[in-house]
Amino acid sequence: MFYIVKNNVCKEYNYIRYGIRSFSKNRILGIGAISSLITFLSAVICFFILIVEFFFGGGTENFFNALSFHGNAGNFFHTPYLSILGCLNIITIVVSYISFFKNEKKKIRILGTIPFAIICICIVICFTALTMCEKGAIINSDQMTKIMYGSMLVGFISLIASLIILFIRERAISRSFLRTFLFSFFMLPLLTFCIENLIPLIALLLLIIGIKIFFSSEGSNNTNYKSQTQPPKAPETTNVQAKVQSNSAKEQAIYDINRRYNEGCAAILKAHGEDGAWMLSDETNREIIQLRETLKKEAILKGVEEEVCIYR
């Protein structure tokens, strides 16, 4: 959060400095920079005025008031602060629109004009309906109310669309407007609220930490209770015992494969009547090879391929 605030403040400082320096070359950009600077300084002045009013105007009377949320941070959204900062921000966005319509191509200008035309039509509809209702020319019926609310909704959507187009195409002054607007009506009110309610915020933080410590200690106590009440587990097999068992299983597998190979070869020789012969027939050799391949696969699966004696 602190990095985001610092980054945006640095961007705004660089924009204002560049806009004022290049005022002679680009007057619209310079006017936008001056407007942003005045808005920024005005917001800071309003912040200090509200802080001074709070502390020197009897912000807290006793200890119990100090533990409740209070303050005048909401005055940013009331006159005269809202009027001053709101007008300055509107001036900045108007300058941004002027830069947009001056520098963009014809097609983009037409695209940016459409939301403005819709907004103007909606304003005319609402103003005409209100005027005629006040003069008694038409009856203020539910249908007329729906028309007015529908016009306001369409106008609001068109305003959002216009701002989106502006932020995409005109990035310098419009981004400055967005930063100063958030600075005036979000960051400074939040900072004012935190400063004026420092004691209750600290108390709330300590309460949250205390609750977290309490529940963590309760969880550890429950864990200790369960460990004490549960019967002791059987001792696990140690690594040495597991290794001994593994070696024993390998020795048994080697012995079994070697035995089956010797018995199988003897059975094949006996079946062909070649026991003790110097040369073996092709059929006998083929059956011995098949027996060897079968036992070889089993030796590979059991990890004793190198230890068995089936390759003689």
C-alpha cells in the first residue's frame, strides 16, 4: 500500500514539473499541470485545517469518548471542502477533454462525441420533465418517474463510457485527474480518520492480537490434551530394521529365481533327453532362452537383476 501511494505521488510530481516546464510549448498540458498542482495543494490545506479543527476544537472530552470512533474526516464530502476540491477536479477533467478533442483524429473525436450527445439529451429530458411537472403541464405519474430514472441511468452509463475513452486515449492529464481525485477524496479522508482515531484503532489492533493469541493458545492446549489422552502409538520401524528386511527379501528373491532357473533347465534337458549332452538342440536352447527371459523380467521387478545367476 505504501509503495503504491509513493509511486503515484512521484508520478504526479513528475507530471506537474514536466507540464509547467513545457507550458510555452504545450499550453493545454501546462494548464492541466497547474490545475493538478492547485488541487493537490488545496487538498493538503483542507487536511491540515480539519486536523487543527479537530484537536483544538475539543475532539475528545473524556476517556470513554477516546475509545469510540469520531472525527471530522467526513467533512471532505461536505461544503465548503467538497465544493472547492470538486470544482478543481472538474477543471482538470475539462482540460483533459480539451486536450483529447484537440489532439485526436476525426474518427476518435466522433467516438468521443457520442457519449456527450447522449448525456446532453438525457439532461434535456430530465430538465424538461421536471419543469413541466412543476408548472402542472403534465401529471407526475409513475411512467414519468420511470422515464426520468431511465434517462439518469443512461446518462450515467454514457458518462462512464466517455471517461473510459478519455483514460485510454488521453493519458497525461486524465491520469493526473484520477490521482488527484483519489488523493482528495480517498487517501486524505482515510489518513484524517486514522489520525483522529489513533487511540481506538490501537485498542482495536490490540484486541485482535489478543483474540488471536487466545485462540492459538486454546488450540495448543487442545492438542496437548489429545496427545495425553490418546494411547501411545506402537514404535515405528526404524531405518535399520527396514534395511534388514529389504536385504532379506532380496536374498530370498535371488535364491528363488536361481532355484527355479536350475530346476527349469533340468526339466527341459530331461524332456528332450539331452541331460549331460555336449551339444544342445535348437529346440532345447529356445526353451531355455524363454525361461531365462521370464525370470529376467521378474528379477528386474524385484531389483536383483545383477545378482541372479540365470545367464550361464
